[in-house]
Amino acid sequence: MTVAPPAVRLRAVHKRYGQVSAVRNVSLDVAKGEFLTLVGPSGAGKSTLLSLIAGFVEADAGEVSMGGQDLSHVPPQKRNVGVVFQDHLLFPHMTVAQNVGFPLEMRRINRKCVRTCVADALGMVELGGFDARQVTELSGGERQRVALARALVSAPPVLLLDEPLGALDRQLREAMQDELRELHARLGTTFIYVTHDQEEALSLGSTVAVMRDGVLPQVGTPREVYDTPATAFVAQFLGACNVWAGTTHAASACVQILAGPDETILYRGPDTGLAPEVLVAVRPEWLRLDPDGSEWGLSRLDVCVSRTQFRGSELLIEGASPLGQILVRVPRSRGAQQPAPGQLVVVGWHPEDAVLVHPDSYCPRVDRHDDRSDTTRSKAPQL
Amino acid sequence: MARTAVASGLSGFPSTVKPLTSAHVWLLRWSVRIAGSVILLAFFGVILVWPMVVVLTRSLGSPVWSSYAAQLATPATTAILMRTLATAVAVTAITLLIGYPAAYAITRMSRRRRITAIALLLLPYLTSLLVRTYVWMAILGHDGPVVWLLRQMGVERESLIGTWIGVLIVLVHVYLPLMVLVLYVSMRAIDVRQMDVAASSGASRGEAFVRVFLPQTTLGTAAGCALVFLGAAGAFVTPALIGGPSQFTIVMLIFDQLGVFEWRAAATLAIVLFAGTALILAIGGWCVGFWRSPKRKSKRGPARQSNSIAPIRTLGRVASWVPRGVLFLVTRAALAVAIALVDVPLLLLLAVSLQPLPILALPTHGLSLHWYARVISNSEWLAAGTRSIELGFVSAAIALSIGYIAAWRAHVGGSLERWIVTSAAFAPLAIPVIVFATGLYAVYVSLGLIGQFVAIAAAHALLGLPFVFVYVAVGLASYDERLSLVAASLGATAFQSFWRVRWPLLRPAFAIAFGVALLVSFEEFVVTNFLAGTGFQTLPLRMWAGTQQDLSPELAVVGSMIVAGLVVLSALAAILRPRRGQPA
């Protein structure tokens, strides 16, 4: 079996701006045709990573390669990478068609081809017939589509999108997300999509890379990063999460993590040689209200409700437990009783459902795809 | 009920609000509007339109064109006209050649260096054009540093005074800051990442520059060139002092004709000059328009790139081969040359002022405060200085009032009103000053206003108006009207909302506008020269007299004292300025 090289491969890439390391020894493989969302809080180094791939900045150390070719020292104009920025950056002195035709013209494509390609690209983003418009006449969404067409017109194998929908309102954003998904499916281009919106990251990407402080604590399918977060940060950044510290106790054929004055069982699982002190993550929706404490096998906490939030289909409960603050998300049905602030409730979960996470100082080097060509999946974190 | 009463009592809202009837509001709005329009009409009518009409009518004879025919049939006059226009074109070209890379260098600098560079370029405005030209006379003159330098290079030259090159050097010095700043503003508006996008579209550095950067600076370049060209074509002080009789210009000719009350000849020459500059600007504008025309693009199909003129694209490709370091050096060198040209006379000013001998010369022979004593003991200088300062404040106040009304009308008025007001406000930039001076002189003579303080201040105000208008208009445009609504909803009366919200936000723009108008008036020589008559003395007039009499270092002393005064004033302003966040 021949191993196809990944569309983009970063090897121990490092980038420093003055004293600050924006990207710290990041390694990442993006397979051909993948839709990778790069998500993290602002200042995490996402845009720098994108600039490194596009070639706008050169890495201090490490290697950037595309399709098996080392491009670390190749200027952006020789990389054939499409780029879309949040503020579209259309050339204001050119028409829509001139903007979209620009990459082809720079590659010395003859005029007739340019014209048909531009028409195709504009049709692809549903802006057929906009050729002669001035950029200033377009709405925000239209500008972003033109930017998309301009980035895609030269059929680059890799498209980089730096928060392209950040400036659009919610409805437009959702519509554009659908279009991006469709475009990706149709073109088979590798998309690398930077966002700080975790919902967008989970819903758009076939792979999600979480970034923080210049490193990637976890890369995996949306399901993996959500259900089995590698670190406390990943757990809490992608949706809310309760994270508690506990101590390890060996039990018969398994290991239990206990915490709190009542030695609540946070986690139960196979013994894989855990450290004596570990962190356990429990998502709010894995918790359930257990009014009479009858269900078997549940770990339980007494929670004093401090606040409830009505969310339509579900109810969000914040409260104080012996382990500290706790967040519970329970489905809601019409007419059901709703706990009032001050009320005592019992909250339970199956300790087998809980997930062990690393503390955040621990940032594993991301080594995916090594010797594996056909999968975009990463393993759950090995503890 | 009781609760609402308490609430309204606390917040100070009256429990019953007497509404203004719509008729009241309508009446108020219209009376304010009409008052504004009347003031604008009166000001522009008397100071701008009437003089221009007078110039035109005075130039007509019988038959109508007789005076023009006579002037243009004189070979000397046409030669002078050609020289004037050629000088202006050359100055424009040189300032562009140095200014474009210099402005580019500034945009690529760190914030701190950028501010330093701009401050260095603005430094000569600390002292008046007359003083700087006077110092240039020493630099370019007999045994001056430039002659010495030329001699080292093997070129034997007595002096550059009275040569075309000398005039060019000093005019470039005068107009370079303007060109660089206009270009810088247009370059700063371009997002650097556009170059990134161009690069990832496959454009080489040169192509990205030529196709993305250059076209976006076309308008700025055109504006800078137009301003410099008009300024250089209408310049009087520099050609008169540096060029002298051997480098006669149309402006100097008009001066001479007005001096002997040859109204028709002066008016004819003024119109000829105006027409000449307008023609060249129109040709330039047509070239720019041809290059940028969006209509032409769409007509020939979408893929037609109208700005892909072959030689320029080739230039782009060639530029890509030039190593980055070389380009860096070239742009920085241009900036260094610009700063040197602009600041050198200011540096030498002090040296000239401290010399003991009664002549203008560089290098100087020893140090002495002799001339300082002479200036201080001479009440003439003090009187002229005081008069100039008074004139500056009054004219700046007039300029600010008129400029505010104009900007306000342009801001809220219909498109026709906006067009008229904007054209009127910018007219002083589009017409060589001498053309105005001629017309205003005629008007003021017929109205008996020669030597009248307020009349002269009003004339100065017109010259400062374009700058005031720009600053105030930008200030008004950047004020978010919703802030007044917010203030009103928070309980502010109309007056309170103006005083506490609108005024503090507009104040910086007003302060800058006032300062610029003050400087324009403080420097003004050409118009004042005619309108002052005898007995009315301003500092520039006194300085001019100094250059005509004995060229003693007194002028440098006055110049140094003005610089010192301005430095002290700005230092005081910086110290006394209320700190941010503290009540004033």
C-alpha cells in the first residue's frame, strides 16, 4: 500500500515574536481532503500557525511541508495556498471579476481561461453575474463569498480560512457554514479553518485541533475531543465541564478515583497505572437529577441550587456541592418541576462515564498519522 | 403612583414635559439654516467670488482678448510663463520621486520611529518660509557649504543663487513635507495583509506592489502632485529671493505690474497663470482618470485589466528581482534625503543668527549675541510680531467659524449644497495665491479696506479655510450622532449634551484646525503685501523688507526666537495639559 503524503505536515514548528513564543514546537498532519478546524481562545497562536502554513511568516525552527514537499523556505507566491481572512481583504480598486481573476492572472493563465474560471468560481459561491460590480457595492456576506471565490479560483490543494465568518451575523454565518461544508464535500480541497467559536469548530470540522498558548493539547474528531477531552482546558473550552481533582484507590479489578469529604467515587475504570492524584472531567449533561437516590451504581452529590437557567429544551442548574461549584444540564419536558434556588437536590452520574484529563501544564506532543495514512482519527489520550 | 413620583423626583425628570410643536422646531431649524447660508454666501461672495470676477473683468479690453494677445505675443512673457510651469512640473516630479519611497519607508516603520520621522518632516513649519528661504540663501550662496561641496567634487561655481537648480532645491525643500504626508496618509489606508493575499495568489513582490499597492495610492499621488504643483506655480518668496531677476516667474511679473498699478496686465497674467496650471492639472487628471476608469473596465468584459499597462507590469517583474535589502536601503535613503533637505536650514538658522558680522554668510565667523541685542532693542520687530500674532488669532477665529458652518452645511446639506460648499472651501488650494491677491487687492481698493485689520484677517482666514474645513469635517463625520441620543436618554438637555459630549469629542479637531489657521496667517506674505498698504506691518512684511535692504542676520535672529517661542509654548502646553481621566 502506497502511503499518500499528508496535505499539510508541520514538524516541530516554532515561531517566536520577540520574547513571546506564538507557536511552540507544533507538529500536525492534515490528511488530504480533511476539514480541520483549529479552535482556541484569542492569542492562542492560531493565526500565526495559519500564517506559517501560508508562508507569510517563516518558522524559526521546524518544517512545513505540503504534499510531501518541504516548503519551509518557499515564499507564499510559490505555495498555491488559498487564504480567506475575516475582513475579506478584497482589493478595493478592482471589480469583483478582477479580484477573483487575480490569482490566475498572476499565474499567466490566458484571458479566455481566466474569464471562464472566474465565472465558474463566482457561480460556485452563488454570485454569478456579479463580475462587473465594485467591491464597495457588496454586502458583508457577498464580500466574504468573493474572497472565497478568489481563494479557490486557482484550485489550490489547501484552503486556509482565518475566522472567515467572524464578522457576519448569526443567520448568515450558519448559511455560510452550510455552503462551506458543501463546497468542501464537492471540491475535496483540504480546508484548515481557524475559529474561536467552539460550536463552529465542532459542527464544521471533520477533525478538530484545539490550540492554547502555542501548543495543540488535542487533535481528534469532534466526537473524540468532546467526549474524551485530553486536558482540563480542552474539556472546559469545548462546552462547559466539571473538573474535579481526586485521589487514586485500587479496587477489585479496577481503579477508583475518590474525592471530597464523603469520598465520592468520581471515576471507575481499568487500572492502567495512574498517578496518585488525577483530574476527572464530568460533562454537565452526563449528570442527572436523582430525586430519591434509588438508581443503582450512581455516584451522588448533594447539591444546593444557586441558579437555574432556562434553555428551552434543557435546564441548566448551577449549584454548590461538597466538591465545589457544579454545573448540571438536564433535559426539560413541559410541565416538569423545576428546582428553585436554595433547594437541595441529589445529582448522580455513572463513574464509568467520567473521563480522566491531564492537568494543563502537560501538553502532549501531537503525533498523529505517523505510519497511518488512511485515517484522520487519533487515539484517546493514553494515561 | 407614589413610586413613579419618587423616581421622577430623584432623577430630575419633570413629571410633565411640554412638547415643542413641530412648527417651532421647523422655524428654529430653518432660521439657523438660513443664517448659516447667509454667512457663508457673504464670506465667500466678498472674499472669493468677487475677487475672481474682478480679475477676469479687469483683464478684458477692447476687443475682449486684446490684453491676452498683447501679453502672449511678447516672447519674454511666454518664456517666463513656460519657465514658471516647467519649474512647477520639475518640483512636482522631484518631490514625488523622493517623497514616494520616503512615505513608503515611513509606513513600514515601528510606531515610535514613524512619529519621529513625521515630526522631523513637520519641523520646518516651526519657522516661516521667509526665514527658511533666507537661510537657504546662505547655504547656496557665495562660499557657502554647497559651493564648497561642489568645489570638492571638481565643479567650480560661484554660487547657486540666481540659478534654476537653486530655485528647484529650495522649492523641493518647501513642498516635500506636503507630498510625503499626503502620500503617507494614502499608503497607511492600505491593509498590509492585502500584500499577503496577493502573494498567496501567486504574485511576486514586484507584481503585488504594482498591481495592488500602487493603484491604491494613485489618488493620493494625484492629490499630492496637484497640491505641490499649484503651490510651486504660485510661489513668490522662493523664486524672488533665490532665483532673482535672472529666474523671473509669472508671479514676480504680476507683483511688478501691480506695483506700478498696471491692473490689466497683472489681471491678464493672473488669468494666464491660472489657465496654465488648470490645463496641466486637467492633463494630469485625465491621465489618472484614464488609468483608473472603472467604466472602461466593465465595458470591455470582466477579465480586462485596465491597470495592467505593459511597461508598468514589466517594471513589477523587474522590481521582484531586486533584492529586498536593496529596496529597503533605497526607501530609507529617500527618507534620509527628505529629512535632510527639510531640516537643514532649521539647523543652520541658529548658527547664522549667532554670527558677529553684518552679512549673511556660511560658514560663520565666530559667535556673538550682537544681533540678538539689535533685534530686541528695535521696537519695529516687536510691533510687527505683536501685530502678526493678533492677526493670526483673529483670522484663525474667523476661519474656524466659517469652516465650522461650511463643514456643518456640507455634513447635513443636500448633495448640491455639499458640492458648492466643498468647492468653495477648497478653492484657495486650487487657485494660485497670486491670482487671489490680485483680485482681492482690486476689491479692497474699491471698498477702501486696504490696511484694515479685520479685512486682512478675513483674507488670511480664506487661505487657512481648506485646512480648517478638512479637520472640522473629519471631526463632524467621525462624531457618532447616536451619542447625542444616548446623552438625551440619560437626561441631558440639548445644551448639556453639546457641552459635555459633542464639544469634548470635537475639541481636538477644532484645536488642530485653529492652530493650522493661525500658522497660515502668521506666515502669509503675498496677500498681506498688497492688502496692508503703508503703515500696516506684519512680521513677514518686516522680514521681506529686511531681505530687500541689507540681508543682515537680524532675520535669522527673529526666526530663531520664533522657533524658541514655539518650542517653549508647546512644552508648556504639554505640561499644563490636563491628564487623561482628570477633570480639566
